[in-house]
Amino acid sequence: MSLTLSLLGVGEPANAADGPVVDQYGQKIGVDWPGKVTSDAQLRADVAADKAYYGSLRPPKRDLYGGDIGTRQTMKLRKTGYFHVQTVNGRSVLVDPLGNQFFSLGLNSFGSVGDTYTQVTGREDQFAWLPDRDDTGPFADGWRASDKADYSFYVSNLVRKYGHRFDQLAWYDQQVDRVTRWGFNTAGGFSNLVPGGAKIPYVAHLDSSPGYRIGNSSIPDIYHDGYASELDTNFAAEIQRYRDDPYLIGYMFFNEINWPALRLQLTASNGAQVASKRVLVRQLQDTYGTIDAFNRAWNLNATSFDQLVTMSFSPTTDAAVADLDTFTAKFLDDFYRLYATTIRAHDDRHMVIGDRWLANVVNDDKMRGQLATAAGRHLDALTYNYYSWDLDLNRITDIYTKSGRTPVIITEFHYGDPTHGLTFGVRMAKDATDKGKLYRNYVEKAAASGMVIGAHWFEFLDQAATGRWFQGPNGEAGAIGLIDVTDRPYKDMLTSVMQANYSVYNLMDGKRPPYEYPFTPAQADRQSNKTTEIPHATTPPVIDGELDASWPAGPTLALGAADLVLGIPEDGVGAEMRLAWDAGNLYVHARVNDPTPMRNAFHGFDIWNGDAIEIFVGPENVDQGGGIQLKDSQIIISAQPLDADGTAESHWYNNKPSQPPVPAVVKPAEGGYTVEAAIPLAELNIDSVTPPRPLRFDIGFDDGNGNQRQRQYLWNGVDGNSANREKWGRATLVEEASEGGGDEQLPTAAQILTTATVVDGQVIVTGTGEPGARYETWLDGRHLGTMTVYPDGKVRYPFDLPARTRPGPHIVTVTYGHRVLDVSLLWLRPAPRY
């Protein structure tokens, strides 16, 4: 998991003054669970218990690599001695070196104890036990480096358990045996393959790309003079150790590039240092011919194209957006071509599998299409770090189709477990059993899709309870592994994991449908469908934290458990938000219920990491989703006062280096606190208001414990709001709010819950909805017809199954107007053979 995702939530270390946070085994103090270790004797007893447990597991027989024995002959697959992809009966199949069908069931950070290290220097009193730094005995093996700043309690527990020093090779071989018994067959990203250790298929990450970047982004400046030759030299050396290894699935390069930053970073950069800027300017010159024609299209006043190379400018017109879309398509095509051809020049036997897309980047349908189209031309498979409650098969289908049917490997996903007191997880399960069921739902749907050829869990071991080492005291701390800090496997989780892993080839072959997890409405992907009205304040509110009489009547936006987008629910946490505007400002009043109020030790860019209010405003192109646009703003206001008057600190994101002041006050209130602020309209890029004035809009709050954010709530959006406006809602600046303050949900007539089955050659859609409402129904994007809900609120409609519909999984979609209301997985079994 990249540093980008580390911003989403972290563990829960307390202040040093509070005393030890973890016990001598690295477990959270004050949190109990069945199986918590309380003595060394229990660890020693685990040796025999492990032997019995692992010995009892009976995984199905696989070939040397974990492939489906016999499918070379039955599926007519090619044996090449290396992994490759074939198309069989309309679905993509990953084929192992022996020519058998293979689904990559992977674990990130396998063979590594890296994320079990935690920083101890400077906060030693948070630990109930640490070995003496001068001790050279077995417990010294837990120190990460010679300076002994970071320690692994996982390693020290292995010393206690087995009674000897940590043996990296023996431990590694033991882990290969364990995970293959659980049905895994791949070491995923960031893994550590021990020389001389047991063999397991793996993916390689090429780390020697040249360091030239576009502006402050992670995007490579591929047109830099010498970039291609330097890449070739570097990769020639790095690939040498992989090229003959049949266990290598394929090569990855980069991780979670923030592709939407390309257009703003590029136009703001200086072409004297950034070659890609010069390529853009040449494109613009070829398009417009004269600088006057360019200025008219972009609404600029450049004196020449030479000046344009070094000046900072921004896209503010439709023509500018179209030109940058054209450049982005060219850039991505050149990027993937360069990397694919360079890798294949030194190794044409292994797959090239891409740059591990960031989940929130792919939320943008335009960006998603550009990435899929370009990558699909040059790569053998696409890699996608896709954290989600459920696997969105519509999204996967969109990627698969636009990429020219290039298969997808999900290179990261997970669910956290809060029962050990660790609160980080991009998505949080209720407990280990629930975590396993969510895994099963995700992996089984992926395997059955015919488009996904692998799914890799992040990560193998739990992270340190006091935060993983390289991020300091605020590092990720999640129970996101298969094994906890005391080397005890999550057996309740692994029961479901094995059900999925053991049956993966039956799922691929359509011999049984995938498991369906019973998701709650709070676990569904949120839609950008909420609207609200913001009334005009004829008298400017006094910014004092009080909701006084100057506030106009208007809707209250209530946020509660259903609006939690990160972390685990906490009783009593919620908020009520009020909004108003006048000619100068957008006014915000937030009343937050919080049992631990007004805790935020962070400043500047980092104030999201404690109690705070977040506001998102998009003044233009309100009907467009996708990436953050030039004039979009995100403002975060800290809930920890700077002085006795309650002055609140704020921070602007998205191209606001000047950091305009925002008058804001925070003050305590019963059960929580209030924040009131006046945000200048001019700084929100709103020049004037003629009601009704629509905005792309969202609002929410962060809940921290003083050391880091524990949870995030948003009125309409998702955890990726800061990088993508796709899930922002809508607000309209009005003179007076109408009764009810605007439609905050889809109309009642647009609510439906359906299931789909096949009976006698017909698709039967059943469900519930608003009596009399009419819904359109689609199978894999083909229109089946219209159905009308019966007077009793139920619906059961038969549609003819389209001719030549292949066996296996299909998507049934129900829509109302342009809105997707419900998606069902339909399983069509093969016709029986006699």
C-alpha cells in the first residue's frame, strides 16, 4: 500500500504521558479478545497447536505452480514454460508455465516482516517492554537497523515461541508452506523472496526508473532528454536476475501514480526543466498555428509559443480541456509503449503488467477510459489497487472493454478487523469472521468474471499496533493480515479464505456461482445524488461559533453512521451542518457530537489528521465528475483552537499556495464542539452570484484522538474526495430555501432492490420498488426492456435471454432515467451435455 493510501486512516497510539500503549507482546493494552496472548507459555504451546492446525488442512491438488491440473488438455492451452494470457470461450485465462489454467491468489509483503517494525525511539515509554539496545541475545533480532530506532514485536514473539534466534530462511519456508495450505499461490507486491527458499510464483517490481518528474507530481517526464536510454540501461541490469525464472508472472513499474495531476502540474511547470511541457506546447502550436488563435481558445494573452514554454498557465476553457485530453491520450500511449518495449527488449518471455492504478484515480470515468485504452495497447495485463466493499463488475467491464479485453490483476485490496484495537483499514469489517466473508465475496466474483486473472490481498502480516516504522508515530496500524503479531493465524477469517481459494477454478469454469455477501446500505458505493439548497443571508452572521438569529432558515445536513467513509463507527459521533451565503462569503456552521472533542495536534497540510471540518466546492462544470478541476477547492478547518478566543486554523488544498485567510472560530459545546467560518467567495472562484447558482459540493468532518484521524464522515462523498470530484453532491445558492431545503436523496420512485435469475431461457427480474414506477433493465449493457412495479410494491418481470449469451457471469442493471439504481450478478449455467 502506498503512502497515498496511508493518508486514509491510521492506528491509535496514545500520548506518551498516558503510559504504555502495547504490552510485552506488542498487543494493545486495554483491549481484550479471545486468544490474546498473556504468557510466554502460551506461545510455546502454539508450536504443537500449529503443527496440528496446519497439518489438518487439505487443499486441492494443484500443479507445481498452483495451476489447475489437466486444463492444458481440456482447454487446449499452450505450454510455453512461462506465464502468459490466452482467450478461451470469450474469457481471459492466465496460463502457468506447464500450460494449465492459473488464477493468481496473492499476498502483498509476503516473506517480509517490514510493516511489523514500529518506531520506538523518542517514545520508549509507550512500550511495556523493550530489549536493552546493548543486548546481543536473541531479542536483538527484533531491531530493524543498526541505529536501533525501530523494533518488531512479531520477531521477538517468534523468539519466545521457538526459543532461538530468528532464522529468516527457515521462517520463509514455513510461510510458503502455510499460505499454500490456505490456497494462495503468489507473492504479491513488496514481497521479499529469500534466496535459496521455497519456490512460489511472484510479481516483480522494477525500481530503477529515471528520477525525472513533472513538477511536484509522481508522473515521470518521459520526454526528458536521455530518459529512454537511461531507462534501457537501468532495466537491462535489473531484469537480468529475473529473465530466466519461470516462477515470475510479470513485471510491474511504478505504483499508484496520481494521473489526474498531469494537466495542472504540466501547464504550471517550466519547460526549461520539464520536457513534457515542451511537447505540449508543440502540440498546441500544431493545433492553432498562431499564438492569437491559441489565446482566443484558451482565454490567455501569451506573446508567443516560446513564452508559453516557460510561463505558468492553466486550462479554463472547454477548448483547453479538450487539448489537454488529447495530450493526455498521447502521453499515456507513449508512456506504456516506452515501458513495454524497453522491458521486452531485455525479456520477451514474461508478461508486462503495469503501474498498479490507484483506486481513486480510476473513479474518474474519463481518466479510467484513457488509462485502459492506452495501457491495453501495450500491456499483457492491467494492475489495479482496488479497495472497495464490493467488486464493481460494471467498472471492471468498462476497463476490460476499453482496453481491448486486456485482463486485470487486482494488486491490492483488504478489509480491516477492529477487534484487536487496530482501527486502520481502507474498508473495515466487523471482526475476523466478517473479514473472511468479505474476502470470499471479492475473490469469488473476481475469479468468476472472466476478466480478472488475479487478486492480491494487502497484506500478509498485521501491521505494528503503534504504527509501521517508516511513517513514524502516525504510521498505518491495521489488523489487515492473515496472522497477528503473536504469529497466530486468524482462523475464523481463513475458513472463508480457504472456501474461496480452494474453489477458484470451479468458479472460473462456471461450475458454481460466486458467494454473495449480504451488504448493508452503508457498505454500498455512494452515488453523487444528494442535493441541497444554501439560502441567502441578508445580514452577515457573526463568526463566533453560535448559530444566531442572523442565520437564514435553511436545511440542516445531518451526518451520522451511514455517512462514515473511513474507520469504524463510534457511538455518539455525528454532526449537523448549516450553510448560508452573501455577496462576499460562504458561511458554514457545524455542530459536531464527539466524545473526545477538539483534538488536533496538526497544522498546515496535515490538519486533516485530527478533529476538523472539510468543505469541497466546485464552481464550474457542475454536471461533470472526474478529477479535481482547476477552480475546485478543498478547505479544512481544524477543531483545535489556536488561542483563548477560539480562532481556528484553516488550510486550502488544490493550487492555493497563497493560503487565503478564513475567519473561523471553534468553541466547546455540550457533547462536542461547534465550528463557524466565513469562506471568501472570491477564493472559491465564485465572482458573483445570481440565484439560483449551482455548485458541485460536499461537506464533512474528521474525528481524531489527538494523535491521528480515526474516522471520516462525508455528507455525500467518499474517502477519495480530495483527489476526485466524482462523488461530490450538489448545492444551489438560492435567495430562500424551499420547504425541505432541496431533494437530498433520489426520488422515492427511483428506489429499487432486485435479483435476477434465468428460468427456461428467460431472465427473471424480481424485486421491490415504488408502485407504478417504471425501470429500464439491461443485460451486460444490452437493453432487455421496461418493467413496471405492481401496486403492492413488488415486481417480477420475465425478459427473453438474448441469443448466443455465453455461460458464466453476467450483469443485470436497473436504471431510472440516467441513474443506475441496482446491479445484480446473473449466473448462466452451461447447457448439460449427454
